[in-house]
Amino acid sequence: MKNKLINESIILTKKAAKKIKTLCYKNINFRVFIIGGGCSGFKYDFTLDKNIRKNDVVINIFGINILIDKISIQYLYGSIIDYIENIEESKFVIKNSNMKNTCSCGSSFDI
């Protein structure tokens, strides 16, 4: 199986899971969230977090705790969390079928 379903509506690729495991050591979680900003209104962000907040959805997949706040998760339904690495860049990316528009540089979106 190439990907693993998260809450049956978000997919985490094996490549992303492998990279997250190299970053997350004991008692560290991987947080995915959406913030306002950029040309088109929203941006994705990722961070490592020791704390689980009251409004977090905690998803354990491939042995990784992924934290998504209840506001962000509504925009992430149907998305794929992936990791790309090439000569130009290394980063986590979200492929989101709910996006209506993206800015020309590709760093922000509108839903």
C-alpha cells in the first residue's frame, strides 16, 4: 500500500511518513495547520510540537502523531500530505482538491 488514509479523507504518503519519522523523536508530534497569508489568502504550515491542544484532532498513523486543529482540518479533507526532495527544494506539500486558486508562486491558495 503506497499511502495510508487519515480519518478516511486525508492521505499521508509513505515518503512523507518516512521524513516525519526522521524529524519526530520521542514525545514529539507533527502539526499541520492553515494560516492566513500570501497572495491568495491561506498558507499551509508544518511544525514539531510537544503539546496536544484541546481543539486538536490527533491522528496516529505509521506510528506518528499528526496534530490538526479543528479549524484547519475542515480545509484539509480530501488532501494528500506528501514530501518532495529534489535539487531545488525539500519540503512537505499538500495536494488539496478543494483549492480554487493559487498564487503564481504557488505558496498560497484560496478555498
